[in-house]
Amino acid sequence: MLRIEELKPNLTVTGIIPNAVVRILAVETMGESCSVVYRSPDGQLGDRMVFRTDEAGLSLAEAERPWAFTASGDDFKLGLEAYRISLAHLFDPMMAVHASDVEPLPHQLTAVYESMLPMQPLRFVLADDPGAGKTVMAGLLIRELNMRADAQRVLIVAPGGLVEQWHDELFEKFGMSFTIFSREHIELAHSSNPFDEYDFLIARLDQLSRSDDLLEKLKASHWDLIVVDEAHKLSASFSGKDIKRTKRFQLGEQLRAITRHFLLMTATPHNGKEEDFRLFMSLLDPDRFGGKLKGDANSRVDVSDLMRRMVKEDLRRFDGSHLFPERWAYTVPYPLSGKEQELYDAVTDYVRNEMNKAERMVDGARRGSIGFALTSLQRRLASSPEAIYQSLTRRHKKLQDKLEKLDNPTLSEPGGARSLALPSSLVQALPENIWEADESLNSEDFENMEEKLADEASAAENRQELQAEITLL
């Protein structure tokens, strides 16, 4: 800071005019102020009054040569180190490994650096067995692409129960801070589209697939890399010549359209039906796998360029030893007592009989609910005699209540026969795929849903069938 009394001719000063260094030619002091005549860098003359309040912005300008080496050496070294790190991948092809808190195994390195990174753009299914460390592979890929400036915006889509695990592992092992998407982000978004405001985001699979509003917002965004965990949930199937697309599959098609790199991760890519597998692979390449396969429907397609699958028996450490011990699977039989066998046979016959009735139903949603409920009874049968006793007792009471509503018009719902159906509130709460409800719902919601279905879901379609089932129970 310069005081007014220190201003004199031939000084080079900053603060007289904005963002420029001037040379003072003359100074006339006037008490608490002074009149200054100066020459600006472009040679123009000027003058202005300088007051005591201007002193804080005045300072001497140091004359420096254009290419002088008089700057701070520490600042220069810091800038040079930052530039070196930005180019490190050119000299260290596995920079993400050295910049992360992981010790990758051979199959993880080959997946990232041999199978996925060379693909531009990336369209790939990582289908290694459970326990192979697919999250570590995805983290290395994200880190490597980010350091190469090829993934500045990353979206991870995972089942609800896995988002916290993704968030923690990416931060602890790779130092990457992701945001878990929630409804609050919609309300707080300045642009009304939260997908444009976060570069590193983790979203729940069903939260996106079930909301048309979120899908529209997602459609308007663009990402460098999208990773989908448990990607086998993005399923579709053929119904005759038509394709039956689930909401999750439609989400997968939309994700493919808004990203440069697209990675699907699943330990079970194939459900045994070749046509369904082709539809799943169409998420990566609709031109190659779209449409129904002509000729032999069971003929397998070559997907070695788009998918890698390694089973546990093939996973090894660097010293060549097996990563997992050899597996031996066998059944251990045990005898039931006479009464246990009688209970087991009676419940099994009841479940089998009701299953056969459900299979003849046209309503696929109700058929699935009944099948799920009956399967729940079998699980409780295997749990303990008390568990199956309580379940059958509650079921008997619920079905008896349905029968009373049918017999009493004042208790029945409009239409009468609709009393045989599940309550509308329960139907609306059911997930799209009820057999995967344990993964899409938290444990408490899943138990409540399972209990209600086991109590109320029935294949009876009229009063006589309902009475017969109650008698059997």
C-alpha cells in the first residue's frame, strides 16, 4: 500500500486506473488528497484526484523482463507437477491402479486394460461370476477414463440396496465422491433438471424406471459413461412376434441413447433362453441383435467382442494359485418323522393344486402374485411347524373374511366378485417383477408384502372355489 505522501514523479504504480500500470508524471498535494498526472501503457496522458480512501489499492509495480526467471520456484514446480499428472496416463498405462487404494487381481486388470479401455466407444457386458470384484473393475475404469479426460460425467444405476455400497467403495478405494440421487435433488435443482447439475451421480434402478417425469429429465441429459449394476434386470421377452419390454428394459434403451460409454454388469446375463439373451444384448447393439432370430431359435450368437465372462474356477492370483477353493456340490438327505412327512405332503399338495389353478389364469399379474404367495408358504414350511401353522391360520381367517364379504352385500365392494381380488392398495405397491421384490424393496417392506400376499392371494374365482379352499385349509 502506498500513502499519498509517497507518490512522486517517475514511479510506476498500480491502482491509479483499473488493471493497468501507469507512470506518474506530476503530483500536486492538496491536504488529504492529491492531483496525479500520469501516462498509461498505451501512451495516453491522464489525470485524476487520489484520496486517502484510495491508498489501500495503490502499490508500486515491479518492472520485470518479459522472460525473466524471477517468479516463485515453488509455484512453478506445483504447476509443472499438475501438468505432469494430467499426462501421466501417456507414460503409465495403469495410472488408475497406482492412484487408487486397491490391489487388483490379474482378471481385473485384463478386464479393464485389455477388454474395456481399448473399446471406443465402450459397449460391453462384464459378466464375471459373483465374487470376482466387478465393482473394483468398474471403479478402475471410471478412474482411468476420468484421468484421461474421457469421463467427466458418470452415472451409475444400481438396485436400491446397492447404492450405498457403490457410494462408499468409490470414495474409500478410488477417492471419487459421488452423489446418491433422491427426490430432494429434484426440488433443489436450480435448472429443474438435477441430472444436468451433478457430474458424478448414483441412481436407483426402479426409481428411474417407474417415473415418467424422471425419464423425461434423464432423456434431456448426456453422460460420458453410464454403468448399470445387476443389468440382467433390464429384461425383455418375445410374445409371439412382438417384444414385451419391461419398464426396466425401456430405461436401458434410454440410457444407451444418452451416453458415449455404456457398461452393463451382471453375473447372470443368460436366463437359458437365447431369444431373451439377444434382446438383452440389443441394449448394446440394436442393429446387430434387434428382432427375432430366424432359423434355429437355440443357435448361440458370438458375443465375445461385447461380453466377458469368467467363472470362479478360472480366477487366479498372480502366483497362479486359484482365487477360490474348489467347489463340491452335493445333497445331504435326512429323514422326516411320520407327522413331519404328513405335514410336508399336505402343504405340498395344497400348494401344487393352487399353483395349477393359477397357471390357467389370464391375468399375469394375479398369477404371479399367487405363485409368489404359495412359494412363501413352502419357505415357511421349511422354517418350522410353528411358522407354517401361523401362516395357514392367518390365511384361513383372511379367506373366511372374503367369503363373508361375498355373502353380505353391505360388506362387499362394488361388483361383488371383485372381493376375490387383492386389495387395490396392495396391488399398486407390488413391484414390476415380484420375484425380484427382495432386491427392489427394503427388508421391512418386503416382509410386509410377502405376509399380505401369503395371507390373501388366492386362485379361487368364485364362491364355491373359495369355500373349497377354506375347507381344505
